[in-house]
Amino acid sequence: MHFVGVFNRDGGTFRTMDMEAFTDNAVKVFASHGHVLEPRVVEGKDLIHELQRAASDPHSDAVLAGGGDGTISTAAEICFHAGMPLAVLPAGTMNLFARSLKIPMGLEQALEALASGETRQVDIATVNGKTFVHQYSVGIHTRLVRLREELVYRSRIGKILASTRAFIKAVRRPPVFWAEIRTTRGMERRRATGITVTNNVLGEGHVPYADDIDRGVLGVYILKPLAPLALARLCFDVIMGRWKGTPALSEREVREVTLVFPRKKSSALALIDGELTDLSERVELRIHPGGLHVV
């Protein structure tokens, strides 16, 4: 196979790496398995253009995308629309989609696994037509990310520290809002502090990501309003993967769901695979079983 590798040098681990040495090694790893790897190291501002170019390259059999969750989400959207297989190289902080795909977290081990892997189909989801591979969120998670983005950090450790500071501020004054949740079973109106819809249901015993990414369902999670201390404890439990069965957080499986926010503020934001975006008053989410080809 001919892989075109697009590596975001501004994302995660790559910020501090010798990218020439890394790509030279990656080419050798893929060659040892009978493949050709054409590496392209780009800055963040050129990422979308280079991914589009790679996905439409007539000589390419697959795109190898390297970077954090935002990079991988962007690559998945482009490959989904182009019908191009995607290989995910985890080089971010959380690497949630890579974990769902059971790709090793070490770069060397991940290269070996991808170079020896086979193409398969996994699910991808859309929100008002825009794809996501991990989750769509409104409420507390969105506020946490917005507060973190207001802080300055230049490293992975800096990002973790900024996230901690933002978390403390977010749980002190958590958002509370009304939402209508519409599924094939009917409509219910809920008062919530957070709503998250995931590509397949989240697993247990680890940070929140789906253990199986090919079941053809969305996971819908609704967090009821809580006092700050109780909210902080629940958030910690979610991070540790021990939140299943918590009365304050409901879970359901659906193939599609519509969320309506009747009292939405004009400044309200949502989160799509970790990236902030404007919140629409009506949000339609669907799963696309087997819609994404991955290596």
C-alpha cells in the first residue's frame, strides 16, 4: 500500500521531536512491511489543506494522520467524505479515538501496528452533518474547555495544569440549562448541567472512550444539576472510569437523537471532538455504521 503521512508538527508530542529523524524511521518501518510511506510534516495552519490533498491523491491508498485528537478528528472527516482509509498515529494528550481503535500509545509501537495492520470499517457520527469520532458535548465540559483555552500553555504538562485550573473554576459555577431530547421513543424535557453524545457507548475502568467502535449506536449521557462538591466527585469518577450506575448521570443507546435548546443564549458553545463551536438551537445527531475505513 502507498500511505501518505500527514503529521501536525504543532500538535502534542511532535512539538518537541526531531521530525526528520522520526519520519525517516517511519518510512523504514512501513517499508519493512512492504509499504511505501510518503511523509509530509506540516504546521497546524496548513493541516486541512494537506489532509485534503493526501485524501484526493490518486497514488494514495491510505492517509496516515499523526497528531492530537483535533488532528485525528479533522482527518477522519476528510477521509470519510473522500472514501479514503485512515491510519491513526496517536501523538496527542488523550488520543481517545486511537484508544478506541486499540492502537498502542507509544509512537514506535503504533507505527509497527499500523504498518502490519489491515483495513476495516468502524462507525463515525455526525452532528448537523458535521462528523465526529469521539463525542459532542454541551454544558460543563464545554465550559471547562472554554476556560482552559483562555489560559496560556506551551506543553503537554502545561495543558494538564491549565485543564486543572479550568476544572476548578467550572465546577464552582456549573452551567444549568433546559434541553429537549427527542428519540424514536418520544420526547422528554430535562434540566441538565451537561449532555454528551458519543460515537458508541463509553467503556468502564479507564478514561472515557468507547471500547467497541463498531456497534452502530450513539451513547447519550445526561448529567443532572449537582452541587459543586458532588459535581467535582462525579467528574473525578468519570475520569477514572467508575461512573456507571451513578444516579446523577443517565445513559442510553440510540441510533439517532435530536437535541433542542429552547432557551439557548446567543453566546452558547458546544464541543465537537474537543473543538469549540457555536451551539445550534436544534442539533441532530446520527451514527453511520461502518462509515469510516481505518487501518
